[in-house]
Amino acid sequence: MELQESGNIYFIWGVDDSPYGPVELPVLIDWINDERVVPDTWIFSRSAGNWQRAADIPELKDHFSLKLTAVPDATCRVGIKPGSLRRIKILADLKDAQLAHLAEYMELQEVSQWSVLFNQGDTSDSMFLVLAGELRARSMVGGKETILATFGPGDFFGDMALFDHGPRSADVVANADSTLLKISAVNFDRLTREAPALATPFLQATARTLAARIRADNKRLTRVTQQYNASTEIR
């Protein structure tokens, strides 16, 4: 990518914990308009020489204030703009029309801080995608909490419920006020029947993420096994 040396250069920290760039200001503004960059997105400005939240960068402030006062454009049935759904990693490659259609099969759910979304053993039939906030999956044994995973903006959880409707394998608690998108088994079945061309990329992206999680878990298990074997050999 060729960049003009006269303009400032930026790097964007994505919801997948990876940096994107370098980009110039016009591209960054396009990403703000598409809601790929939101006020809390971390951005490195080469001229400033540091990372700042997007809303705190002087040349970007006006663009966020304009978005707040502008006449709303196309909005999903759940009450959010299609571009906002790109904050979810598995939806990042879908087009606005696809996102708007997919939203017809979702429900918006607000979860207040410290509240329990569901408990281990609860009957389950829904998958959740995190738009904002943070939640943790935990296991309680003998009154002691073990944190199994933490979910932030862009993550999803509860996906097994769409396929096996089995009991929840852990509690999920909100660490902060959170905004979720819920896909129930009933709506997922509707999606596969009514819009298979949309269900396919959704399932493929979900499967890729699950495969990456399994690979990461396998690597952790291998390391633990190697450390255990090494400790027994020392003895």
C-alpha cells in the first residue's frame, strides 16, 4: 500500500487484538462511517507517537459528533446499524445488506453488571454475541470460583446450544454492563431454512473460530503435559 508522506499515518487495534494499518486519515474516516472504528477503538497516531482512543484524537472528534447528530440511516430490526455488527469478529466480512438480514434473526439483550446471564446446568438453546461490555464464564466448586474464559466486544459464546440444546457447561456473569445479540435455536433454524446463503458464511466463520479455540486448547494441554512429564523425570 502506497501512502502519501504528507499526511499522518494511523494504526488501528482491532477487536481481534491485532493491529491494522498503516492507513491515512480519509481511510480512517471511511472506517468510522462504516462503524468499523468506534469511539473506544484504540488508534496509534504516528504524528502524536502514542495510542489513544479514537474519540480523543483531535482530527477525529468532529466525525464522531457528526455521527451522533446525523439523521439515522438504515437500521436493523434489533435497533442498531448494520455496520455495528462488524464489531463481531465472525461477522466482519459480511456486507451491510447481509448484516441487516441476519439481524432479523437476532434479539438485542442488555445485561447489567454482576448479573448472571445463565447458570451451569440451565437448559440452553441460545448463542450470544458481545457488542459491548465484558462477561466471564466461571465454574463454582466448593464455593470457589474458577474463571474459564472472558468475553469482550467481538466475541461469542454459548454456541453449542444451537446444535445440541444441552445444559449450560458453566455460569456466565457480566463483569460490566453489556450489550449482547442473542440467536435462539428457533431463530437459527429459521435462518437455515429461509436464508441458507446467509447461514453458510455465518456457520463457516463460527467453525473457523471454534477450530482456532480447539487448536489453542490443544497447545495449552500439550505444554502442561510436557511440563508434567519433565517434572516427573527430574524426580
